[in-house]
Amino acid sequence: MTSPCQEVLKRVGDLGAVPGTAGRILAALSDPRASATKVGSEISKDQGLTATVLRAANSSYYHASRQVRDLTEALVIVGYESVRDLVIGRLSRGAHSGSDPTQKILWKHALATALASQACARLVKGVTVSHAFTCGLLHDIGKAILNQAFPQEYGTVLKLSSTFADTTLEIERQRWGTDHAEVGGEVLKLWQLPPACEMTARLHHDLGAIPDLPDGQRRIVAMVALANEVASWTGRGMRPARPAAELADHPMLGVLGATRSVIDAMDAQISGEIAALEGIFG
Ligand SMILES: [Fe+2]
Ligand SMILES: [Fe+2]
């Protein structure tokens, strides 16, 4: 029997593998024997991704100091680790495509959460900055998928959940028998992204479960759960902005052994970089 979550994924179409070029590049990047030439030649087969890498190399986000037109040079400026972020960023951008206003709000929230996660990883030890960025970017991909599956209805659900005390997950489960955390987790598992990415999507709202996660997952999930709150709380989500200082007692700060100054750094990173990041992914 097909589960409600599988029904949602079927409605959206073939999500069984990371789409084409992106999958080959991610595979090449995880193969230590793969050369820069191989990665570059795979990227050059995809015009959209080539343009993204060039925009990144010319962006203030990567501290561009001169015009770069050549892909090989752009790869050197951006760096290998960031190429993975750009590939995954385009995957996530693809899931948020279309002119639907809900997708635009969700995409901005994804970018804001990625930046806040990145800022947190720079200050709190134990998680690679790039990994934090990726997991932050993908944490709500289940929302983008639900919005694709139920384009009119899902926007209404998000508005309802921003008005009433019911959480988004509860309303989603009432309507569709599944929620964006489960849908997102399943998609990232199908795409064979790192298990911590999948766990972040599944558990970013389940704050009580996070302290009991194994060492390799607890900090990254706590980081993204906090980043998600900072992004939403400061108006990069469905709700109006509230003072970030109100998050000073957030339980994930304890899990991370961090102080409230981390929240200010996360907010500042979003404000400082979100426009440049939006420019890179278009
Ligand atoms: Fe979420
Ligand atoms: Fe979120």
C-alpha cells in the first residue's frame, strides 16, 4: 500500500534521483580521484549551472574583485567545496521554481536559513560551514514539494499556520496524512544526500528529539533548527518579524553550548548576504 507521503511524491513526478547533471557532478565531487577538468566539463554541459557558477565568481558573496568570464577560472575562485553548495542550491532552486508567490517566500526562507546556519557553524565548532549551509538550504524542501503537489491549497495552509497557534506540521497532517518534514526527508533520501541532511529535514521541528541524536547529527540538526527559527523570527518566512532577542532562551543554544550572541551573528549574516545569494541563483 502506498503511504500518504509516497502519494505526494508521485503527484509531483519523478523525484527518484538527483536530476541529471547535478547527480553526475555531486558524484564526481565525492570521488577523490575526479579531476578538476572532469568536474568542469560536467558543469559546462549544463548552461544554467555554468551561469550560476560564473555569477557566483563575479558576486560580492565570493568577494569578486574583477570580471570573470571563464568557467575554469570561476571554479578556482569559488572553490571545490562551494561548487557542491552551488549544485545543491540549483537543485533546491529548481524545487522552488515558478512564479507562485508561496514558492518565492519559501525560497527566501531557505536562503535565509542557509545563511544563518553558515554563520552559526563559523562560531560553534563541530560542523563544516558548507555542510551547515547545504542542510539549512534543504531543511524545508518538503514545503516546496507539497506546494508543487497542491499549488492553491498549500499557500492557504501556510497562511493559516501563521495566523493560528496550530503548527504547520499539524495542519499538513490533518489535510494530507503527511507533513513537510517527512516529505522533505524522503526526497533527500531518494537523492542520496548525506544522512545528516535527511535528518535535518525530518527533525528540525522536533526539538525534544534533537538532544538524543547521535554525535554526527545532533549539532547540525540543532544548528539548522535554530537557524530556521532565526530566519522565521526575523521576517524571512510566513510570519511578521519579531525581535531576534526574544530567541535568547532557545533550547538549541544549550544543545550547541552557544550564547545569544550567535543569534545576532545569524541575523547579521542573513541581512548582509541574502541579496547577493538571490542574485547568484536568480
Ligand atoms: Fe519546517
Ligand atoms: Fe523552515
